[in-house]
Amino acid sequence: MNVIKPENISLWIVSFRRLDALRQTVSDWLASFPFEEVNIIANDPTVGYNAIEHEFDQVTIWPNLFREPWETGAISWCWNMAMRHTFEHKDWCLMSQDDNQIRPGWDDLICEDYDFYVAPHGDSVQLQSLAGFKAMGWFDERFRAIGGPEADYVLRALQAIPDRVSIHDEHVWQMRHNDIGLAAHWFLQPKVGEVISTRMAYNVPFAVDECFERWAQKWGRGVDELFLSHAYDTPRQPGWEEINWYPSFTRRLEELGR
């Protein structure tokens, strides 16, 4: 029996200036599973995302009106918004960047053994359950760009619920933890065209000071060093305790008995 069903999962796609890549990603996801809803966090309100909404009946655009077109923004905030607008009503939150290729069959691999799934590379695709969220909490919004918050969340997952996590990560540390084969279904699009141009302009220049240096401040050593050495029990540095970023929402879940 499949754990994932159309009525118990929401798909969220984070997008920034990548309409062609986004269109392919949406099309692939819908061809792989009968989603009832596909939510797109549109991080540049000047881009014509409505064209995507008109092409696919399941799509809802969430324009990030508070982010300027020149702004890098915080992907940790985006992932938190996806979970915040999912778990009041659904049991699974599927989070995807806008430059993925998807092959059918991934849903058959999702089982009762795990609550949090990552593949094939960092936070390109993540699947979080309500139970996993309650055990792990929010992404750390002190990481303000791409290149740190997802590794931080993975490390915290390995510390909090190691037996309930499935990871296939193609970063330099090549992590395989309870790998169930999702990387055969979730792929990255080639880094060409609008995919590489936005990455070079809005991610690379900010990754070091906005994420990797902050990572070392939080965990006391570099992200590559920590994961390559499998030092998953490394404690946080003083003053870096986790934050309940949205306490009203977590209280809401308690009130609903979820």
C-alpha cells in the first residue's frame, strides 16, 4: 500500500527567474504523480509566473511580494513557508527546487520506515512528513542563502531521528544513509542557460559569508570537514540553539491535535 496519496501531500516548488526550467519541473512532477495541488513560491514578482499557472490546472502561484528582484533571499524561509502551509491539513510536504527532472515510480519507494527523504543533491528535492517536522522543527533562517541551511537540516535530522531518515546526497561528501533509490527518479537539470546564470549571479557570490562561515560558527567546523569525517554527533556551539521560528503555527498544530 502506497504511503503517499494525492489527498495527503502538497508539492511546493521554489522558483527564481527560471520559467523554462520551472515549466519542465512542473510537467515532470505532474507526469509522475496525480498531485491535487502544486504550489510555486515565485521569488521575483516581476517575472510572468501566471503563464505557468494557466498551463497547469493544479498550480497555484504564491508571489513573494516582499522580495525585491535584485535580492538573493533566504531559501530556508521558503522551505519553512512550504511546511507552514502544508501541515495544518496534509501529512506530507514535498519540496523541490525549480531545476529538477523527475521520473515516475518515486512514490512507490516511500514507505512507513522513514519520515524525511533527501535526493539527489542537497535540497534539490526533499520530502518531509508531519512526524518528521515535529521531531526536527524548522529550517534555520539564520542561514540566508543557498549552501548551508539544507546541510544544517540534514545534520539535525541525523541527530534527532537517524533511523527515520533516508538520504542520497551527491555533494562532495557523497552521503548515503538508508538510501532507498530515490536518486533513480529525482535528477537535476543540466546547469546551462537560465539555471546556471541565476546560480552564478545570486548564489555563488553569497554562499561563503552568508552560509558556510555561519555554518562554522554554529557547528565549530566546516561543513565539508564535518560530513566527510561522519562526525554527525557534533554539538552546536553555545548561543546557536534552535529557534521556533513560527510559534503560533506550532501552537496551532497542538490545538488541532496534529
